[in-house]
Amino acid sequence: MTHRPGARRACAGRRCAWPLLALLLGAVPSGAQPAPADLQFLGVRPGAPRAEVERQAAAHGAGPLDCDSARRDARVRECRGTLFADTPTPLALRAVLIEGTAAIILVTGTVPEAERVRWERAFETAYGRVPLRAGGPQRMLQWVRRGTMLRLVWRGNPGLPEVSVSLVDGPTLDGWGRSLR
């Protein structure tokens, strides 16, 4: 990845800062069901209510999410969990919730290359092919639908890469941002 002089970086080094993620929000009516083209991963979609995220996480062996309130905005909760999704090692689940709604969902872990490719093919089948973006050892594919984004990123060992899948609900984040003004 290249960095423009004077531009602010969202991530530094190997890890992104959680406070940045805590600034994000999502909202979908609690009874809403995803349309077939809605972006999702392991049944979890951006804009889902907390109960739906926990239900889908439980389907992959997770217990209740462990959530902490953000310091700057009591509406924001940073939640963590662990998924067991047919991978040799558990996957870390992180979610940023605003008033009980998932704004950002991040699933990370080290998975066999065959599993990463299976995820990539499933996304391509459901959402279409997108161009591969590369920066150094990191590769990324990104899909955007109706203001939501799904991003698949991987790097490291070609046989057992570090992989992350992030889901973001943009329109709701915009609405939350306006509420801060």
C-alpha cells in the first residue's frame, strides 16, 4: 500500500487501532432480513442487531459477545468473541455496535490457503468478481453493495495466511457521524 504525504493513516504497523473502529455505527430495523445480495460472512451482516450477530456467532461455536462501552460515546460498544468455523484455529470476531446495532464486523485468523480461496470463491459467486489489489505482501478484494462493504484481506505465509474479513455499514455510519456534529 502506498501512503500519500500528509494523509492520515487508518492503520499503523500490523494492527488497526480499535478507537478508530469505535467511531463507526450501523442500524437496520431489528426485524429486517437480509436480501440475497446483502453482503455477509458466516451469516453475519453489517447493520444487524446485536442479537442477530450473537445468534450467528453461536451457530459457529461462540458464546455471548464480551462488550465494553466506548469512553467517548456511551452508544458505542466494542465487542469480542471467538468463532469456530471449520478452520484449524479459532477466528477472532470483533464488532462495533451503536445502540445495539453492528456497524463494523471484523473476523480475523490464520487459515489454510484452501479455506481462504474457498471464501474468495464464495464471495465471487455471490457478489461478482472484483479486481485484486496488492500492496507488498498484502492482497485485498472488496465488494460494495447498497452502501455496505465487505473486504477480504490476506498476507503472510502462502500456505497459511493471516486473513481478515471486514463488513461495514456506510449509510448508518454517515448518520451517526452527523449526530456528533
